[in-house]
Amino acid sequence: MRNCEIAGWGSYLAERVVTFGDQTRYRVTDGVTQLDMLERAARGALDRAGLEAGDVDCVIGAVAADLQPIPCTAALLWERLAPRSRVAAFDVNSTCTSFVTAVDVASRYLADGEYERVLVVSGDVGSRFLNAEQAESRELFSDAAAAVVLTRTEDAGRGVLTSLQRTWAEHAHDTEIRGGGSLLPARDYPLHAPGDHLFDMDGRRALHSMVGVLPEFFAEFFDRLEQHAGLGREDVDLFVPHQASRALGLMMRRIGIPTERYADRVDELGNMVSASVPYVLADCLGSGRVGRGDVVVLCGTAAGLTANALALRL
């Protein structure tokens, strides 16, 4: 057990509504940036926790696509919130599961006594990277942000029970954005194929890859949950998965999780990239679907191919 608790949470959903059949998506309006979204979510989390920005001693940016290559997104956010405070600011990136990775990292810092209050912020403007010619991804994404304040707690029963992250790099190119880094730098943009700077996904191949690896991954995760906390999958009050696509139901059935035990917001919200897990978690906390003492599992898959799962007693 890594003792910690969620002291506050906040979220932001873009205001422009786009529909594709019976699915609803949200896109940023003109003049709204990724940093604006992250700031709104962060301030909401701080307000709910009853804290000022200066009370935080670590901030972790957990986004899939950065604001800019340098400096880290966490530093740019902190420039807005409390630029003269003493804080450790850094990013972690496991694309769509970056929030899960960041909570894992933060819980270890809190358990070790390194920090007292950690702010984790996630959010992406996925619509900025969409390829108009690739319908399966063009109709998938929403722009959103979410944040939580994690603090150390004296309650021995609350915190991270166990976690697991695995990557199968043989599937690294199923989902990617190739341009913008050192391999295909922005300065050479006119020489590149335009699609190299847009989101590119082979949905069928990505789904096949996930179906192949997830059962074994979750079997290992549930073994850890039993070993570390004496709990089985039936003891989990709610699974909060990454809202990757309409294949979510297939994935959850594949690992033996019934419909009533997980949050599915794909049709109404879409894939919110790094914000998917924390946005839905914040919504479940705010609505009372889960509360103090409940066990939630934050989980999902991401480009890499990466799978991530973390069990948290609230």
C-alpha cells in the first residue's frame, strides 16, 4: 500500500459540440489552447482541495502531446499558476495512459516522504492532429483536460494498492505521430509527407494487438492485486478505463468485467486521450458513483503498445 488520497479534482470539456451519428464529440473553440484547458482543470482541483497553487510542492504534466518540445508542459502550466513558488515540475508520457503513470509515480513520491501535495494534470487537444482523410480517427476524439491533487494521508487503508505497466514495442507503429521531433523536425516540414505530422492509426491492427495482449496482462494485474491487497476482481467497485473507442465493451468482456462494473462514456464523450481516465474519474467522484473507501481500477491501453492498470482505494 502506498498511502495517499485524492484531495481534489477538476475537469474541463471543450465547448464546441460535433456529432457523428449517435456519437457526440467536443472540440476547442477559437482562441482556447491546451494550456487554457489544463489551467481550468488544475484550478478546479486546487479549489476543491482547499489549496492555493503555492501549497503544491510537485506538479506532474501527464499529457500525450506537449504544448511545445521545451520546456515541459508542467513548467508552462506553473508559469500561470504560481511562477515564484518552489515546486518540482516535470512531465511523464505514456500517451493515453499518462495519467495512470503519473499517479503511480506520485504515489511513490508521497509514500517516500519526498513531497506532501502533488498536482497531476492531463489533457490534449486531439483535434489539432486529426487527419481529415482518416475517418476512424477523425470521428473519435474530444478535447478535454482533468486534474487531481494527491496528498499524503494518515489513513492506512487509503492509497495505491498495486499497479502494473507493460509495453509491447513490436506494436509501436500501430498508432503514432511521426513528425515534429528530431526524426522529422519541424524545420524540414516542407520536405515531409503532410500525414507525418498528423495522427495516424491502423485501427484494425491496433485492436488485434490489444486483444492479443490484454488477457495475460490483466491476469498478472489481478494476481498482483490478490498478492498485495488480498482482493479479487470482484472486490473492485468500479473500473475506470481509457475511453479508447467503441471496442471498449469488447475489451472489458475479454478480461471478464461485466458492463455494470466499468464506466463507458465513449458515445457521449469520445476518446479524450490523456484526459480520458481522469475526466471520467472526476465525473464519477463528483456524481457520487464512487466515494471514500471504494476500490477503483484506473486502466487502459496506449500507443507503444502500452497497457496500464492501477488499483486505488479512495
